[in-house]
Amino acid sequence: MKKTAVFLFIVAMTWGCGINMMPTKDKWYALHYFIMQDFEREIYKDLSPTTRLEFQKFFWEARDPESKNEFDRRVQFVSTRYRRENSKQPWNTDRSRIYILNGPPASIEYKQMDNWAMQATETAGVTGIVSDRSNEDISASTAEVWTYPYQQFFVYYAFSFKPPSEWRMSPQAFTGNRYVGELEKQNKETTYRILDEDQYRQRLEALKSIK
């Protein structure tokens, strides 16, 4: 399916996972949730408040220091760029989640179906294009399509605007996107790679025995 066709299908039928489906009570867990491995999530949920603090320390000790630096850079970016969506937790939105996990997309295509519309392309992670949406026509059909290369393929994420200030990921973007899971798994295992998983698992398992 060509990119244009994918976009038109998304605009016609959009609904998103939304920030309400993300964990919010535990700030640290909400912030790190989407870069965590499945086994980390399972262990963390079973820990006491005290041992969760130990887990949080082990989490970054198990990874390369540059992983933490990159994470901090991405969180800082989304906290500035997308703060209007969720002022208390700007990193806890659909666009922020994808950016923190996958980094800047190769390109962002902006679409809007009215006279106010701006169409632009943001490429190679350049973040200089920032549109002021204070006068946005809330009746317009507005969307962003983010493109990521994966091997010789492309993976697309589409986000639709929901008034007054929320952007929701459209599940229809995954139609034909068979490599979404592989892309996200690759980024967890490269950008946020665990250096010695066996030793790390042993440390986490030991926490489970502490009450």
C-alpha cells in the first residue's frame, strides 16, 4: 500500500490508543514503560515500593551509560515539544512514546484539510519546524505521518488530532506495517540494550524475595 493511500485510509477512520491506556500512578514506571522488556515489567509490578527503588537503580546500571544519556535527550525533547498535550507528563502521550522508543523519524508529513492548513516535511530528525496550533480549526481533519526505515522497508506511524490539544495514534497505520514490532524490538535491544542480561535477571529475581 502506498504512503498516500495509507494516509487517506487513516484520516477516514481514526481512533487511538490515547494516553489514558498508559500507566500513570507510578511516574517512574510510566516514563520507562515503553522501553522496558516484558520480563522487566512483570517483575516490577510484583515488587514492594522499597524494592522498586532498587529496581530503578539496577535498570540503568544494567545498560550502557550512553543509553541513559540518549533517553534523557529524548525525554527533554518531547517534554518541550509536546507539553501542550499533557502538561503534567508530556512524555506520556502517543507521539512522545514513539519518539522516546524509536528516536526521531526519518520524515514527518503533515496533512490538514482546510484553508488554515500547513503541509511540511520534517526530515532526518531535524526539529526546527514547529507549528503554532493556537488558531487551529478544530473541525479540520489533521494528521501527522511519521516514517522510519527498517532494513529495506519503511514503517509508518500516523497520529490524528483530537481537540483541544491531543494527538492520538491511529491503529489503521499498522495495516500492512508488518515490521512495526521488529522495529520497536530492535530499538529496545540497541538503543536501550542490556549489557549482561543473565546477571541482571539474577539481581531482579533477588529483589522479589525481599518483602
